Amino acid sequence: MTFQVTVQPSGRQFSCDAGESVLAAAIRAGVSLPYGCKNGACGSCKGKLLSGAVVHGKHQERALTADEQAAGKALFCCAQPQSDVTIEAREVLGVGEFPIKKIPARVAKLERVSDDVIIMSLQLPATERMQFKAGQYIEFMLKDGKRRSYSLANAPHHNDLTSLHIRHMPGGLFTDHVFGAMKERDILRLEGPLGTFFLREDSDKPMVLLASGTGFAPIKAIVEHAVHLKTTRPITLYWGGRRPQDLYMHALCEEWAHTLPNFRYIPVVSDALPEDSWQGRSGFVHRAVMEDLPDLSGYQVYACGAPIMVDSARHDFVSTCKLPEEEFFADSFTSEADLAAA
């Protein structure tokens, strides 16, 4: 059995098989709905159900609350139609521009840049080139059928090697292997590019880039791409970590601040210890944005990192700082622990 899905306001239509999610069917049909984790944890694919019925698979309460569901909201990565449905969602222009490929990749370099972060560089086959937008991610396809998602940390024009920033999650199936047994020249299989978090090049609004931890990876790609485009848009980067060493490419950000016109960098540390001798901003990184920019009505925000940071920033920037909701772009870094809590 198949159901018809109609997307408003565009009027685009596609079919969805019984038991298939709206998002999976949309991707299959080349209809670009917003999405992030695809696992019911981040809320990026949330939209409105205008007519028809869906059932939701397993998802996190914070990604779609009971009140939101009662108000007609749906989480399209988990919503399975029970009838023909009409949904309201903002289609993402340009995301289907590049094909999603499954590619083998060789580990070219493993560089430990802090106690718990490795920069992994991958070499794709000579016959393959992955085209992507700055900010998108790839998924590793593991032998047991599981997948792990990582943002591309290099800009599209720097594609000799594919760069990823990987934080060690102790007990994590994949990252224990990366930080333990993985060696250079190992072969991995990946699929990409994925996601609708990328630089919107059609805007001239000043940008706030907001990162926590390894959420810096796609933000780095966006900065490098913006520089490549010779953009004149003002860019302010806020990067937050618990301790100074969590800002593992702090020197690069300082170099950008010294050499790039219209670029500012504000590092923020939440839990510095006396021995850190931290002299900079402290507290929650999204709060630093609110202190500096109480009126975000004329800005675009790109936020990436822990779900709690992304969710708090989205809520507070829109409700308190007058940021238009459609100008907040985000990618939540959901871990297996986050998904298990769904």
C-alpha cells in the first residue's frame, strides 16, 4: 500500500510506502525537506500535518513534545502516513544538487588534537569526487549495519582529503575503535553528502556561527567556504567548550580573527578550572550571543553541537532576541546515548 504526500506551500507530491517515514520517501523522491539526524533526536525535520493521519515511531520527547503533536506538528523522520497526507514544510533549495553516493575511503591520517578529539583525514578513490555543500555530513556504514554520522570539516573546494573531527565517546562502538585499533590505510565505507545544514549563499545578512565542542567541524567548513566566496557578510563565531582544551583549533580561529575582515571570534568556556588560567568569556555559549546581540532580527544563525545547546539557542534567540525562526539553521550532534534515550 502507498500513500500520497502533498507538500505545502510548494504543492510538490510524492508517494510513501506503508511503514516508510515521510522523510525517507521525500529523499527517495528527490524532494528536499529539512532534516538532520534522521533518528528522531534533533527536531530539524519538524513540520505541520495539515490533513491526514500519521503514526510516530520512536523519538525523543524534546524533538517533538506531546503539546506540539496535539497542535498538529509532526516529526517527518519518524512519521509514517496512515492515509494520504498534506504537510507544511519549507523545502530546501539546492540540497538535491549533488548525488548521494556510497564510497569506500582510506584513512590517510589520524591526528589527535586534544585528549578526546581526533581529526581523521580520508582519501577517496582517484575516480571518485564527492561534491557537497559546506556544513553537510556523511555517514559511516559499519559492518553490523549500524551507521555513525560526522560533519565534513573541510570546505568543498578543499577536497583532496575529506576531514572529520571525531570526539571519543568512551564505550562508543565506533569511537573506541577510532581511538584504539584504527590505523592509517584502513578502509571505511561512507555515504554522503547528507543533511540540510549548509551556508545559504543567497543572503547578505550578517552571520552568527555558534558551535559547541566538535560542532566546530561544519562551522569551520562554512567559514572557509565563505572566505573562498570572498563574502563581505560580517561573521561572528562563538565557540563554546567546558574547558579551554575543548577549543581544539583555537589558534586557527584567532588567526581568522586577525586576518579576515568582518570576522570576529568569541571563545566561551563554561567550566574552567583554576589551573586553566582562563581569562576569556565564561558561561553558556548561546548566552554570550544574547549578551552581545540582544537584537538578532537582521541576522542569520548557524548552530551546531550538543542538542541542549542547539535547542536552547533556537528557543531563546527566537523568543527573546527577535531572530526570525526561518533564519536559524542547525545541526544537533546526537550520540548513540541520545538515541537510546529516545
